[in-house]
Amino acid sequence: MVGDGSRIGGPPGMPPRVGPETPASAAKEPSAPKSSERPPSDSFIKGEARPRVDHGPQGKAPVPLGREASGSTDLLRLARDNPLAARQLVGALAGQAAATLSEIEKASIAARQVLEQLAQERFAKSAREKKADELRRQREKLQALKLRHAMAQRKMALLQQIAGKLGDPRLDQELDRILSHHKKLKTAWGKRHHLLDIGDTLFGDLPDTPEHLQQVIKAEVRAGTHGDEAAELLGEISPRAVIAELIARTLDGSTRPAAEVAAGARRGELGRAAQSYALFGDLLAQALADDPLGED
Amino acid sequence: MQGPEILTLTTDELAFFRLTCDLFPNGESPLRFLADDEQEPADCESLFVSLRERGLLNADGSGAAQHVLDRLAPVSECHARINLAAQRDGRAPRDFFLAGGVGVEYRRDAEQHSFGAARSEAALTAELAQLFHTAPAPRTPSLRLSAGDYLVFAVFARDLRAAPVDQPAGDAPMSLDEVLAYFDEPETKVVRTPSDDSWRASVASLAEQGVLVSSGDGHALHADWHPLARQIVADRQHTISRFDFLDEQWLVREVSIYPTEAGVYRLGTEPDGAVVLQELSTSTLADVLGNVVSTLPNLLTADAPPTLKNPQLAAHALKRR
């Protein structure tokens, strides 16, 4: 629980989502540890703080998809569990998109006819007033069709590009634990070690994630018409970028005062991802202002 | 953004193109305000004349010319956004908006809106790569370190920075006790933190990887790492991010790159938690940027590519397997 008692990831001022929810431990079954890839001196950190689940002799446990509350949940599940059905759905969406495109072309021609008449009159005020209602209708029709087309394209892209093979980043689920652990640390070096050591929570974790998706993060964004603002903010407070900066500042001993994160993001107005980033960002901001290896 | 290929339009001119049904900004578009505020052009007749004189209207004057549409559409009906943010270089972040594999840079200065040329993702990758001066081959190996190992690496780097520049390499090694002195303040037992044994193991691990060299009764940073260790790198951070707007889920990819006099480095964390220090050569920089900039492949097709890396390198890797 954070702040006013609302749950991290939940919408502001609303009770937590109700629905089938897997236990936290089961929802985040990480893949088998890549012990051979880790330096030997790392063994003291991993494994104990976050126990890994034994996947048994088959090597792979059934993979829960985790909590996904958006309308895309079913699509992702479908793509993962039934690629054939997903391909069929993509085909259907492509058909819909083509039909919508054809409607867009028709509507564009109709609008263009009106606009050609206006152009002939050099967009004179009287001509525009005469055609204003008709042009508005045409524009609104085109707007609606374009929105429908874009939604179909995005659903297709979601099915095709992720295909259910991308896990949710663990930051959402582990943020409370991270914040509470960090509070308990007393030394500057302990705090810096802690932040450098939790980089893996920023990523999703599924055993069969293809190589090119391993560095991709899924972020639930509820931006409505404020997508531009949300993208700007997510870029500014991205924990991966700030941790990269932390790595660099640990090396060169420099510090910088951090900027305030928009309160709306902290309240969850732009969705779960921005909220987690903002809450985690406060911790990272404090770290950026300190040099853990410098003299007091 | 500068150069003759930039198209600059005023808010009023954009409102004119909205009137002519050439602009339908979606929720993620920076032009969204035109729709939200239902912006109408103030003086259509004079706008019509000036836009036609500038060659920005189509043949019959009923809307935007194709070359204008090519720039407006990816920004107003974007499916993805690429952002380049540089720390403290005094320049504003650069934003590229993408639709259908075509990207256009967009920037707003009050009522002036600048649109760069439409370019493919490959051209965009090349343009971003040209911002960095890489060596054909890296001088230092890639390092993947645990958090503890990285702190020890930083301790040696900081020790080197404190030493005179003309001091011969390995002339003032750090003993284990000196390393441990950085971490001698006791830490809580509630959270797992490294112990003295762990720090010793980190020194041994770095020595084994050739990052540290044994010298006298201690260790020193290998000379290959001196140029990086002696520089302030953090203020040169360049972060390139891509956001794909898919339904309610966005996909985020990003990389942080640090150009230095010694070379270009990628610093960051990996999905397994490792801290990465990678000097980028010309081809690895192209791969790293391509991984962020390129549209993700369709995984539902049987011939989905296993990687977004440079196709030649990917083919080479497949052959080696």
C-alpha cells in the first residue's frame, strides 16, 4: 500500500481491481537462473532475496501471464496459447482494416469534392459558411473511420509483435518490497548496491521470450488523449535510463539534483507504468544527488 | 532540427490543413491540441494564397500537397515515437514520430511547428548513429558485472581519477584493505548486502576477467580502462527511447549511450540483473540503435527473424550456431 492507502497500480481513488488474480509468487515465476552467465561473486546476492522456482525436470513450468487488466489481455493470451487462432484473428482484423480503408477512401473523395469547391472560391468566408456543416460532417466521419482503422492496426501489431511472449515488468509487483527494503538500508554504499542490483525487476520474465524482445518492456498506459504527455513523461522518468545514469555517476563521482515528477503520474492518472516509474523515481532521484563512494 | 529540408508551419497553417481533412491527430500525437481545441484558421483566404505560393497545396488547392502529407501523417497519426534525450548538452530532446515504418522529426517552438524529412527506420538509425564517433573495433571488452563487482570496479576507477595523470599505470595499486575501507561502515542484516568475503570475491573476479591487474601487494585498473575511468561520463548520457503505442499496452525500448574521448560506451542493466559496460564499435552501435529504432518483427509468421540486429551479423551468428 502506498500514500493514501491505494494500491500501487490501481486507478486513483478507486478500490483495487477485482478479478482472478494469481498469487504474487506464482504470477512472477522467473525463468531458470542463467547461472553460467553470472560472475561467481554474484552468488551472494541472487537467489536468496528472491527465491526462484524449481521448474522440475522438464525445465519449463506452466507460465502464468500475470495480471493484465486491459482489453489487450485476451489478445495476448490468445496469441500465446493459440497462435493459429491468433493468425486467424489477424486475418480478420486485416480484412476489417482493408474494409475501413476503403470506406476512408470513399469518405475522402466526398470530402475532397467539397474542398475542391471551396478551393475554387479561394476559401472565401461566404463559401466556407455555406459548406461548413457538410465539411464538419465529412471530417467527423473520416475521424471516426481513421480511429477504427488505427485501433485494428494496433491490435494486429500487438498480436504480431508480442505474440504473448513478453512478460510484465516486475517493478509493478515488487515496488513495495523494494521501497521498504531501501528504507532499511543505512549506508550510502548499501543503498547504491541495492539500486544497482534490482535492474532485473525492470524487465518482464518469460522463459521463451525471443532474443529481440528481451530488452523490450511492456507498459500499461491509460493516457486517453494525453498520450503525448505520457510518452514525454515516461521518457523522462524511465527507471532504466536513470539507473544507467546512476551507473555512470557511480563511476565518475558526479551528482545532480533531480527534478520533481508530475504529481498526476504519481497518482496514477497516466496508468500503472507511469505511477510505478514516478514512485520508484523518487528513490532514484535521492540516489542521483549522492556520491556513495565520495568523502562525507 | 535545422537545414533546408525542414518544413515549418504555423499553428494557423496546421489548422488550415485540419480544415482540409489532411490532419487527424490521434491521442499520442503532439498535434492533438488542434483537435482538442477545435482549432480553426483565423484567415483562410490569405492562408490559402500563401500556402499555394509556397507550393504546399495540391494541384487543385483543395488540401496539402503529397510531400506535405508525407510529413504530416506520421506525426498526426503516429503509431510510435522515438525520443533522443541528451544530458546537459543544452539542446532540447529530439522527437521522431512514426507510422508505417516512416519517421518524421517534429519540434514545436511556440506557434512554429517544424517537420523534418520523412525517412525510413534504417535511415533514422543511420542518422542517430552518425551522432557518435565510434572506433571500428572496441579497445575494451564488454563487461557484465554484478552490482558488487561494479562497485569494486568503480572504486578502482575513482582511485585512478584521484591519482596524477602522469602516474605510470599500476604504480599505486590498491590493497584489499583499501578496497574494503570503502565499505567498512556496517550495513543492516535485514537486506542482503555484500560482506567482506563478497568484496574480496569481486576483486578476484575482476582480476580474473583482466579488468584489474595484480601489482605489488594490490591491484590496479587495467590500462585499457583508464581513458573511461578518467572522464566524467554521466553528463554525456544520450538516451534513445522508442514507444510503440499498441492498444492499451505500450512497448518501451531504450538504450543509454555515453560518448567519451576514449570511445562510445553503453551503460545499463540487463534482464538478468547484470550491470553492463560495453564499448561500441561502428557495427555494434548500429545493432544497439537498430534494436531500439526498428519495428518489431511479426512473430506469428514462421520465418520471424530471431533478432533485430544487423542482418549480416545475424546471418553470421546463425551460421556459427
